Amino acid sequence: MKDPVLNSMPKEAATGESGATPQEICQEKEEDELSRKTKNVKIVVDDEVSSGGKYEPRSTPNNEEQAEFNELVYAYKVHQRMMQLSFSSIEQFLNEHKNGTKTLRKMDPEDVKKLSEVELTGLLYWIEMQKPYGEIPDDDKSILLHRYSVRKLSLDHFYSASKHPEHCSRREFVMNNYTFVPNDRTGFELPEDDDVQIRAKRECFSRTFNRFWKNVIKPFGALKVTDAEIVFLHVMLLWSASNNSHVTAETVKTMTNRREWARTRLSTWYHDHSLENPVERLQKILELLKEIEIVCDMHCEDFVVAKMYEFCDMSKFFYETLCYAPCNADKDHVDPSLFEQFKKYATRDGSKPRPSDDTTPEESAPEGPVNRFAGDIDPTRLVLDQSNLTAVMAPLPDDKGFDLNDLQ
């Protein structure tokens, strides 16, 4: 059985360039002619802007299909830098170019508002760049926007964090807005949160955070993933087979074609840049793709639980309406044990979560009829007044044969 990954690679990558037949020489001439007619696109593989403020070209494509992919790689680089500059002050910008480094600060809950505005614009720009997104049915456009949103933002965040190994060693999550999330926070904290809500979020999101640190961010850093590989992952996430049940049959075919297109394009990119062991590297990237999808599903489950017990309200931002829409965060698909695990943060009055891990068993016991109204009872009324005992215990009309003296 032929290896589909190997078959997707250019012939030169698999067989070498020696011993060319006349037919191969003729084909090379045709490709040279085609390359002169097609658009030359500069792409970037380095992480930083050159000292002259321009992006350094690395190669030019030799066909229109590869030109499209290379354009996406370049566009992604510019897209991320434009988003980053949206958070920069003039002083930060000048210092960055003067010193060659970015100054990071601890993320503040007040940063979420600006972050949401910039990330929404970036999401819409990036998905509009994806062919043939504009040609699929409107309903499919909507569902893919919702499905892709949480995956797009997550992948961008993982990539950004992986570029800062020193912060990663302390589990400080570096964002693209010149901030980092410390290891005792989640990045979902809001200005109005109290200590209980902060602790609840940290506990609820910890299982997913532990997984993406170990299975995504750490491998990203070890592999030194490139912009081209991140673009490949973005294309695969947008057109993922996990979306098949949400879209029309025609769009399912389109998604299949785009995934195959992305495999071929990345394989060609590997060949053009002479990467070692391209087949093995592609396999590792595909394994990371699966892990990213799992992590995104887990994160949406976490949010459903947090929303259920009202300790993570993102309704002011697009995250809740788009990223955590029912197509991503369906409470019927959440493991019931998660709800049970965080039941201790259920609210009494719908306003603030209540912790029960620091309370006594008596305090955390279910409320019965007496407990429910205990705060409204005057304790002095509970004292026995013996002078009224006769009146209280007087026989009723149907108490035949009852004698109060029998109690004395």
C-alpha cells in the first residue's frame, strides 16, 4: 500500500534530481515556463522583522497552487504583527526597534476588552483569506465561522506562547498583546471577579491547561514550528472532518479537497526549504493537529461547566456568542462527572459562586424546610413557656378519652 503522505510530496523530494529522462527534462522546461508566468510571492520563515524593517524573502513559488499557500504564509505573518501593533504604544514601538526585544507585563483583567476587539477583527480577516470560504453556502459559512473561531484563537495563542521558552519554563503564557498570563491565573479573569471566582476558574480549566502545555506548546517549542506549519494547521482546522456533520454534503467534499491541498502544499514547502526528514516532520505536525482538536473540545466543555455554575461570564465579549456557541459547547455532550466535580461552586442566589471545600459537613448539607427559613426565626420564640402549656395542650373536640393530667 502506498504512503499517501509520501505520494503527496514532490517527485524530486522522493527520488532526487539525478538520472532525468527526456520526458522529465521536458516537464522541467514546462514548469520553468509556468513559473515565469505565475506570480512571484515573497514569504517569511524567520520569526522577527529584519533590521531594515522589511520581511526577508526566502523563495518564490513555481506554480499557482504553491503561490496561494505562500501568500497565506506571508499574510499570516503580517496578520499577527498587525494585531500585535494594535496593542502597542508609540513608546513601546520605538523601544522594541531600539532594543530588539519586546517588553512584557503581567496580563490584567482590564486587557480582555481590547484583546477581544482585536481578536475578532483578526479572526474575520483571516477566515476571509481562506479559499473557497466565500463560495460555500451561507449557512455553512456561519457554522464554520463558529466552529473555527475557538480553534483559530487557540492555535494562535499556543504558537505565541511557544516562542518564549523562558516564560514557558515557568508556565507563563505569553500572549500577542505584550502580556503574559502568570501560572496562577487563566486569562479569563475579569475586573469584577472575587477570590472565589478566580479559584473556581483555575480549578475548572486546569485539566485542559495541563494538557496543552504538555502536548502542544512544549512540542511546538521543541520542533521550532514555522509560520508555514501553523498556516497548514489553520487550514486543516478550518476544513476539518470534525465539521462534516454540521455542513452540507457539497461542503464536505470541498473540505476534503482543501485538506489534501494543504498536505501537498506543506510537503512542497518542506522540499523547497530542504527540511530534513520531511515525512517524519509532517507526521508529527498531523499528530499535533489531533491534539489541538482534542484540547479545543475539552476547553469548550470546561467553559460549559464554568458557565453553568456562573463563575465565568464572557457574555460581554464575542467569545461567548461565537467561540462557545452550542455547536462547540453543548452541555448535553459534557461528561456528567465534570458537573458533579464543580457542583461545590453552585450559587445560592445566582450572583456569586459559593465554595464548599472550606466548610464543615453541617454547613454544606442540603437545605431542608427548617434550614431554609432559619434566618427568619426569632430565637426567643423557641423558649418553652410553661404557663401556656395547659392552653397549648388542651384537648381538641375529637380527642375522646384524652386527659391532660395523664402527662403530669
